[in-house]
Amino acid sequence: MNKTEEANDEKHYVLIVFAVIVGIAGIYLRFINDAHMYTWIANILLILGVAIALKAIFAILK
């Protein structure tokens, strides 16, 4: 497989969509309640979403 086909592989874009969904879940969870536990979970989801998105983007660029 050449580099263009490898960069346009569907698995990269599925991973980016998953990362966006996780990030949006973190954002919505932040506004549910003002409890300390929900804030921690929201921050963890946001960080996890960013990490997954960066992994997918670097896989495309590689």
C-alpha cells in the first residue's frame, strides 16, 4: 500500500470521529452538575479525546 492509500485509510477517520464523540461527552458532562466528581470525569474525558485525536492525526501524517 502506498502512502496516499495508507493516509486515507478509513480506520484513521473512524478514530477521529470516536475522539470527537468522547470530547463532546466530556463537554456535556461538564454542564450537567457543578459536583466535583463530574468535573474530574469531564476533564479526563476531554484529555482522553484529545489524546485519541492526536494519535489518529499523527498516524495520518506518518
